[in-house]
Amino acid sequence: VATPGSRNWVAPTFITVGLLGVLWLVVYYIVTATGIVVPGLTALGGWNVLIGMGLMAGAFALATMWK
């Protein structure tokens, strides 16, 4: 019986992706509250919420692979 591959990469990856999603949302809300213009971020507008939530959902999906 073959053993499955190592999943040591899952925990650091899902933590990184989840924190990136939270950081994305925090930066977006700070930028919109202060009126600072960040070229890529400001142009996306409300899509930033979808991107941040999508990253956090991706982190949750990765967490299901952790053993």
C-alpha cells in the first residue's frame, strides 16, 4: 500500500492565505476611510471585499486538507 504524500505544506499555506485575505480587507477599509488613493486597490472598488473574502474562503478550503 502506497502512503499518501506529505501534507506539511498545508498548515503554513492556509494560514498565509487566510492572513492575506484579512490584511487585504483591513488595508482596503483603511484606504477608503482615509481617502488615500492606491492605484490598483482603489480601482477595484467593491471587488476588494470579494477578493478578501475569497482568499479567506480559499484558506478554509485548504484547511480541510490538513491532517
